Amino acid sequence: MADLSAAQPRIAPEWRIAFFYFTQLMPVGVAVVYAGIWFTTKGIGPDGIGIINSLPVLIMIALNLTIGRIADRASDWRQVIVLASGIQGLVTLGLFLVDEFWGILAVWTLSIIPNQSIAPVADAATMRLTKRRGTSFGPIRACATLGYTLAVALTGLLVARFGGQIFVPLYVGLTLLKAMAAQALPQFRAPHDPNAAPTPSVGALRLVEVMRPWFVLPLFGYAMVFGTHIILNAFSALLWKQQGIPEAQIGPLITIGALAEASMMLAWARLGTRIPPLTGLLLASSVAVLRWTAMGFSPPAEVLIGLQLLHALTFAMGYLSVVHFISLHTSETIAAEAQSFYVVLQQSMSVIAVLGFGWLTRSMGAHAYFVAAGFALLGVLVLIAALSATACRARVGQN
């Protein structure tokens, strides 16, 4: 593909990044709606589907830090994003050729790995660019949620019109669109000026410098809370159907959560400067405890609307607070590596939450949400410990 990074000089970098973010989660939206059904049409049972979905995550837990380190050492983070997007686009073409478990497992895994490697690098790079230019990360990240929501709706309409055979062309097509959008990304790092006086780096230059309770505990605490959100994608529709929510209302309920998330991200340009990261994390986590507790009572649809609106706080505010917290304490030298470190924690907690919740739902049904609330409460307690560690650090004046 031709390099379009400098082909659109009149388009602000933020707009070009926003378009990439808009395409970033589109393939994920298609997969959430129909991948599981497509796997079953290929004769793959629940256990096989579980392996297909979990293997890429387990591999990325091992690779994330390495990929983040490589991205930080490149001349610009853009290189890793473009390369990974291109690899994903090419590998997904293999879905047209495979028709059994092992072939699908190989192609799906090799396509998901580069996709998951992009997110922390793109978040770190975009956060640095917007801070330097005085713009906001939140509205750009909101574009990813809007693209995801559009893909979910589009997939439902196209499958209803053309049947399941549209899944692979749609998934591959949107993955290739993302690869093309990556080509138009700008350079994220500031242009080098040989005549400029060197500026001191702000934040830690090595990850080991921030491996302290005041830094690790907030990330670990919210990673636990984040993990409880993954159960929404995996189990919410099933549990809502079991408690009598009509199928026609399930899609809109999911959409309400996505739109609430996007709204918070769009508003973050103003809110983000007023809410300290640790405060945002503690607020998001505390509301998550209340949200999952209420979900455990199998509330009616009108109550679920309000609970889905809380996604703006429990997910969006928490996510943005994490990204801001990491950028506040680390330099560009380790920006992607530090973000990848959080993603490792996030993915580890997500695997624990999903596996545990899946086992609990068989015997407890919606009451399993009470356990999710307890898991989130543990995250709150970790965050309270983080606040104590931060206060102690401030008193002794250590970095």
C-alpha cells in the first residue's frame, strides 16, 4: 500500500487519527454479532469456540510488553500500527480458505494478535500527540465506540438481508478498511529540530522506575473492575433473554451502553481536566459495584436502561482515567510499554472474570452478577490502598 501519511497535509492529525479509531473496532463489532454463529456452522462446539476466543488473549498476555517496547524504540509509533494493521488485513483473507477447526484457529489467532497489539500503542501515541497539541484524547477514542456501534447495527441488517455468508466478506472488508486508514495516520512524535534546545523528559524513562505501589495498584485495581465489564459482551444478552427481556430490546440495550460510553468520551475534553485520574478510577469502580449488584436482581428493561447509561462512568471514565494516569507518570520513551503493561493486567483479569462468570452462570444465573460486584469491590479496595500509597509518596517526596 502507498504511504498516505503525508498525502493529506490540510487534514489535521487528530482527524486522521479519529478516522483510524472509527475503523479500529469495526471488525470486532462484526465478530461480536456473528463470529460465534459462524463458528458453529463450521461444526465447532462451545469448547472449541472458547479455545478460539481465549488463545489470542493468552498469547498477547505474554507478548504485549515486548510489542510495546518495540513500538517505543521505533522512530515513530505509527510504524508498528501500520505494520500490525496490514498484517491483520492480509491474514484475515485466509478465512476464505479455511473450513475446519484447526485452520480457523490458526487464521483467527494470527489475525487477532496484531489487532490486540495495536490498541495500547495507538492509545499511548494518540495521548502523547493530543497533549503536545493541546487537544483531547477522549473525542478521538469516542470514534472507536461509534464505529463499533455502527458495525454491530450494520452486521445485523446485512445478515438479515443476505444470510450468514456475508460474515466473512464483511469482516475481511472492514479489516482491510482499517489497514487503509492506518496508512493515513500522521507521525505521532514531534518533528525533530536539530537547532532546538533539548527539553527534559517528563515522567519515568524506564518502566522499572514506576514499578511502585502508587503506580501499580491503581492499574491493578481498575484492571479488576475492567474485567467485570467483559462479561457484558459474553453473557449479558443470554442472561437478559433468560430473565424474560424480549430479543427486540436486547440490541437497543447494548446500543445504549455504547452511546453512553461515547458521550463520556466526547465530554472528556472538559471533564478530564477537572477530575484527577485516581478520583476518576475510584468513582468508576464504586459505581461498577452498584451497577453489578443491581444487575444481580434481574431488573426489568426500564431499569436496565439506567444501568446501561452507567457505562459512561464504570467503563468510559475508568478507561480514560487509566490512560491519563499512565501518561502523567511516564515519558515518551516508555509510553507504549507502560500502556501495554496495563493491558497485560487488564487481559489477565478479564480471563479470570470471564472463566469464573461462565462457570457461575450455570448454577446462579443472573445472581452471578453479585460475584462480579464483589470482584469490583476488591478493585475498589485496591484503589483505596493506592490512594494511601500516593499520600505516603507525597509525604516523603519520593518519585
